[in-house]
Amino acid sequence: MQKKHATGILAAFSSAVFLGLAPVFGKLAITLGFTPFAVVALRTGFAAGILLLIFALFYRQYLYIFPVGLIGCGLAGVTNGLGSLLYYLALGRLDASIGQLLYSLYPFFVALWLILDHQPPSRLTLLRVGLATLAVLLLTSIPKTSVDMVGVLMMVGASILYAMHLPINQRVLFELPAPTVALYTLLSMSAVVIPAYLIFDRAWPSVNVPWLPVAGLTFVTIFSRIALFLGVKKIGGMQTALLGLAELLIAILFSHLLLGESLSLLQWLGAVVLGVSLTLVMYESPAPPTHSGKTGWLSWIRAPGLPKDIFGPYE
């Protein structure tokens, strides 16, 4: 159990490192001439396509999924796809660091969704959510600066939708490996964001615009998704979400290095509080499995009974 817990912590933290680079690459791509719709469509479509090709050629066991699991991944993908559209539209209006700060409210929303699914968090988890919320409030305190409220509302909406997709995938991950869930969730996201780009945008950057930020965003998406769902599988959606706040520190660091953005003293205090919340994960007890429950708004996502060796040694 302890080894599983340590693996989940490492996976969740690795996902946070990759996800912390996403707003930096995304903002850079938008600044260089890509529209927000194009950025989200290209990075999601490329990531899903690359992952599908790799699995089809080398890891076909990951292509297996039971019908209810496929529906669950589809629901998570549609939810996260809509959230991604809001995220990159907001990123076009906000600084990358500020956008990520607002987005980092998602552990609070994850806790609410899990309570609705009859998975109440522990007292320590509630304390860490409180510290994380305080940290985000400090980090978003920008004196003498007007904030784009439309961008703020878009980013908060993206945070709510991202939080919703974690408990959905947590249910699916009780019976499926993380790579399978990552693939079908990304495919479902693509089915949302690519049509949105074709319907509402269709703008294409000029020939001289560099594609390196989009390429970086694509590979960050692939690695972060697999690591994210492995973390959810091992330690649950709530703990993964709280550890995922490390992405905020990564985003702030690289926003400063690559985009020239900086923080005030009060915002750095918020970063310290956030660090305390992350450190307290060492005192969390491994969450007991709850997939056998028949109540909660996601209780319908249950496998019909799978062969134990369907995924071989890769599980």
C-alpha cells in the first residue's frame, strides 16, 4: 500500500511539472500568432493522434475498454474539452501566471464534486484545501492593476470543469490502466475542441510563425495526462489535485524566465503557503478504495467484470 501511495505521489507531482509548462507554452503560442481555438485544437488533436498511433503499434492491450468505461471517458473528455476551450480563451486575456493562479482553485471544486459522489475528504485534506485557497487568494492579489473580469470568469469556469473530470476518471480508473483512460479522454476532448475550432475560428497563423510552442504543448499534454491519471488511480482525485498545485509554482517560474512576468511580495507569501499545503501530503493516509459503493452521482460508472489478465504486466 505504501509503495502504491509513493508511486501515486510521484506520478501526480510529475503531472504537475508537465502541466505547469502548459500555460507558458500556450501563452507563447498565442503571442506568436496562434488563436486560442487553434492552440487547444492542435495540442489536443496531436496528443490524441500520437498516443493512438503508439498504442496501435506497440501496446494494443491499452486499446481495450468496456462500454461504460468508454462512456465515462467520453463524459470526462467532453467536460475537460469545454474547460480547455475556456482555459485558452482566458489565457488570451490574462497573463500566464495569473491565469494559472485562478485555475489553481480546482482542488476546492474537486472536494465539492467528491462530496457529491459520497467520498468526503479527511480533516487534513480540508485543511490543505483551505491553505491552498488562501495561497491562491494571496497569489492573485495584484495591487494597482485592473483585472479582465471576463478572462477571470472564463478561467474559474475552466477550473470547475477540470475539477469535475477528475472524479469521473477516478471511477473509470478503478478498472482500467492510466494510459487507456488518457487515450480515450484525449480522443473525447478532441471531438469537442476540433469542431469548436472549425465552427468558431478556422484562423491559421502565417507561414513564418514558429510551431515549437505548439509542439512543446503537445508533448506536455501527452506525458501530463498519463501521469495525471496514474496519480488519480493510485492516490485518488483529491490528493492528485492538491499535489497538482505544484504546477502553479512551475508556471510562475517559467512565466518569469520565458515571458518576463513577475510576482509581488504578497504573491510570494502565497507561494510559501501553497508549499506548506503540498508538503502536508506526507501526513495523508492512503485513501481506501471506494469503487464498490453503489451511491453517489458517479456510481453508474462500474465495470461489468473484466478478465484479470486483460492488461498483462502493464497494469
